Amino acid sequence: MNDNAQTDTAEVLFQTSAAEAHPPGHVADLERSIREARDALIRLQQNDGHWLFELEADCTIPSEYILMMHYLDEIDAELERKLAVYLRANQAAHGGWPLYTGGQLDLSCTVKAYYALKLAGDDPEAEHMRRAREAVLSRGGAAHTNVFTRIALALFGEVPWRAVPYIPVEIMLLPKWFPFHLDKVSYWSRTVMVPLFVLCTRKPVARNPRNVHIAELFTTPPEQERHYFRLPRQGRWLARVFFTLDRLGRLIDPLIPAATRARATRLAEQWTLERLNGEDGLGAIFPAMVNALEMMVLLGYPADDPRRVTAKRALEKLLVIQGDRAYCQPCVSPVWDTGLACLTLQETGDPQSRAAALRGLDWLRPRQVLEEIGDWRVRRPRLRPGGWPFQFGNAHYPDLDDTAVVAWAMHQAEANEPAPRRYPEAVERSLEWLAGMQSSDGGFAAFDVDNTHYKLNLIPFADHGALLDPPTADVTARVVTVLSQAGRPQDRPVIERALAYLRAEQEADGSWFGRWGTNYIYGTWSVLVALEAAGVAASDPAVRRAVAWLLSCQNADGGWGESNDSYDLEHYDDRHFPSTPYQTAWALLGLMSAAEAGCDAVRRGVAYLLRTQEEGLWRHPSYTSPGFPRVFYLRYHGYSAFFPLWALAAYRRRTGRRAGSGTL
């Protein structure tokens, strides 16, 4: 039975049992739902206090894990078999693999999945392989995949190195004033690129012990192909300049002195090792971790070198093995999951919930990054550190969004719990760091300050359009929320500039774009919560436009929904998105922050959540957020677990609905 079928069955069973006990929408149903969801969420708390939900990406990541094993000739046959089961199960009806549930075929993901399955031993004439091959060829073949896929193919000798951008390791020697410098791109770009510089400069060939190739996926033989690069729709003249420089670099590459190349390689190696991050891995993200391991192998690190062993272990810790299938996560999200679960249980408000939240916050407290390290210090060298990472450990790259969520929960705990105070220093340090990380336009980014060199997205390497980490409305909103709740006088100018940024970012239809969650519902919820915290009146025109937009998006079943398709739509109205529990919760939390708790739309949304609850929590197979819009998407399994409970508990508090007689 697939996930949708399970959901439909659960809905029918729940509606039947609820109707027998109470009329639909009875207050007692709300109390029961909150209680069961609270108990289920607390049961998922780890013994040491944290929560950790699966974080699933598309099939690119498990495919790359198989490719890595064959590149290194370190093949775990049983793991490979289980990864292949997962890949086959996620092939879509169109014959290829999408970037998210229900999405269109993605050529790059499909090529990697096909190659991974062929490496794992699947017969290319098997039905599923034939369908995938036909889908690839009908879309122009593997030559039209993205840069990262072509680099992987080049490492296996499937395409010539001219099929990938010229990214020599000498980039490490460029001065800060140069148009391109590592400091000018995002943290994830830096960690992926630096070890990749070494790989693309030395041009190794995968060991590929089974000698598997995929010439059948090309419409033109790779050596004869002349159209690996395509100009972007926007900024074509500047892109032409970058492509010309790319070709010029290839011509002068043989003239680079060996001593210069060796020096640059040592710098790249040193940069990577300084940030290797133990068993949490370089950048604590899968692509960077793979590149780091492959770089170490290329540079001659023996198999028993502790750094190589640790890098391999970091990758293994991302695996999710479930019986006969397995997949690899792009990273893990314990700080984010724990912070949001704590906020949810604080809203639930009973002693059991508050105690569980305190256990979570106690787990978070020692994970605050206080070391005087981190790439963010390039722009803020005198700012005291005080952030939290997204993962278990990532000291070089604390995350503003995570920091705001954790500080928000800790500040609420300080306000609501009896003395002695538990987190005063942690909260103060985090607020200081957050305020100091404001960008010049008033907004806040995820990891960096003023990471807005937009022209760099036109270089040949950046066909994914996600080289940068500019300020976004959702992260800015989270920072505004916690700074406003803390109420430090020195933060008022920071808040005012951030509010001006948020007003400027509002879309014409009243919504806000969601960079780190899908999509406009996420962004609009985030900002409405921030506006309420900052004291902006519910009658404010920006708030009213947002409310009107949310009301216009409600589905007939009472819920809200939005697919990642919305990142590609020119007009949001050109769609119908089925309801999901987590997006319904975001919409409800946004409306209630705008003083709409008593409106009929909110009551209908609450009723939708009551109908769709499954054995305490909620579940949904959709992908909940972008890693990079239009390129890479994520499914946070925890979003359907805690956001609906948060919304129901907030509704109970704001409307005064408690156990007893009456309807919602």
C-alpha cells in the first residue's frame, strides 16, 4: 500500500470513530487530538532530550552514494542492493525520477539513478531501465544534464573534461578584490567547491571495478558533442563574458607553473582539513563530504588514515536503513527538529509538555557555537559568536534560522518557568550574534552577511542558480520574532530595518516568498508571526493583504496546500494544490497571528487537521521545502509531526477552547 492509500484509509477510519463519539468539530475532539499528538511527539524524543526526524531528498543522493562506492572501489554489496531497491521504488510513471513527489522528470537525477542502478547490476534491458533510458533520450540525452552531474560523469570517463566548467585549484590563490572569491559565495558552495577544485584539476578516473558505462544515454557520442553549455535566459551578455573567460582559462592552463599548482593544492587541502568537522563531515552536507573523501583518496591518504576513516564514517551516518531498502540523507536536522518540537510543546503548555521542552532545550544549550571560528567572521570579525548549527555539529557554519528558533524557545522558557533561570547567557549571546548578522538591506540570510554577488550566478559552474546566500523573508522574520520578544532596547533599530525589508519583500498578491519552506504559505506564515511579535497592528495594510491571500488559497476541504511546482509558476493562481497537514498548520498559525483565530476559515482548517490525524501525529508524502528552489528539494518528516499540533494548541489558547461542551 502506498503512502497516499494509507492516508486515505486512516482518514476514513478516523472520521468514522470521531463521528460515533461527538458531532464533527466538537471541542472534545480538539482536546483529544492535542493530547494524542503531544503524547506521540514526546514518545519520539530521544533519551538525551533531542528529536531527530528523517530528512529525505530526491534520488540524486542515494544514486551518488552508489557512484561513490564504485569510484573508490569500496562496494558494500548489501547496502548497494538496498539502495537500489529504494531507487527502483521511486521511479515515476514518466519513466524517470523527479526532484519531489509528483514532480516532473528531472534529467540529471534520472541519469544518475540509471547509472547507479546499472552499476548495481540492473540489466539495461530490464523494463524499468528501458523506460528510464527512453525518457532520457527523448529529452536530449545525458549531455544536457547539469554541471554537477557532468562532473560525476567526467570522473567516470563518460564525458570529456571540456564538458564541465574550468575550475582550477588556483582559484584558492585569487585575491579578495577579484570578481570571484570564495568569500563571495555561500557556505554550501565553498565546502562543495574547494575539494572539487582538486578533483577537477587533477582529473582522476573512477576505479569502476565492474567497468560499467552509459554510452547509451547520449544522442551524440560524448567526444563529438559540442553543446554541453547553454546560456541562461537572463544576463546573457555577462554569461558570454564568463564563458569566454572559461575558454581562455583552459588555453592557459598548461602554462601554470607546477609550483603554483602545488601551492594552491596545499591551500585547498588545508582549507578542507580545517573544516573536516569530525564525524559530522565537511559542512555537514553530503556533496561536500563526498568531495572531501574523494580528494583525500586522490591525494594519497591511506585507507587507515584517521581523517579518511572519519570522513567515510561521516557519510555512513547519513544512511537510513529500513529493512530491505536504504537511502542516504543529504544531512541531518537535530537542532532544527528539536527547536521546533520545543516551540510546539511550549504552545501545548501542560506540565508534561513543558518538561519535555526543557529536556530538549537542555540538550541544545551545550551545542551553541562559541568558538572563535567560522567563515561568517570574514564579514563580522569583531562579533562574538553565539549561534547554533543545523546539524549535530557544524561549528564553522552556524545557522541564523536555527539560532532564532532555539533562542525563541529558550526565551519563552525563561519567561514561563519558575526561577532559577536556565538559559540567560545562551539567549543573550545568540541575540547579540543574530543582531550583528544583519545585511545592509535590512534582511537576514541563513549563514552569511551581504552574500549578494548575484552576477556570480551566471558563471558556467552556477547553472543551478544557488551559488549565493542572500537575505530572505523567512529567515528575517524568524530573527525579528525573537528579537521582538526579547525586547532589548538596542535591537530596536535592527528590528525597524528588518521590518522595512519585509514590507519591501511582500508580493503584489499579499504573500511572501518562502526560500527555506514550500513556499508562499511558509513565507507568509513566517512573516505574519514576526509582524505580530514586533507589535504591528492586525489592521496594518500589509497584514490585511496577507490575510486576504491566505483566505483565497483555502481548499474546499478546509486545508491548505502547495506543491514545489509553485517555484516554477509565473502566476500562483495557475494551480490547484491538494491540502497537506503541515501547510494547513502554517496557514492557521499565520491567520491567528493576524487576529483571525475566530474566523470561519480557521475553524474549517482546524477541522481538517482533526480529520486527518493518524495515530497521534500526521503524515504526508510531499516534499516540504527546497534545498535550492527549482534544483533540490527536501522532505522533513517532522513537519507533519509537530506543526499541526502547534496550530491546534495555538487555536485552543487563542480562542479559549477547552474540554467541555460546545463546538469549535
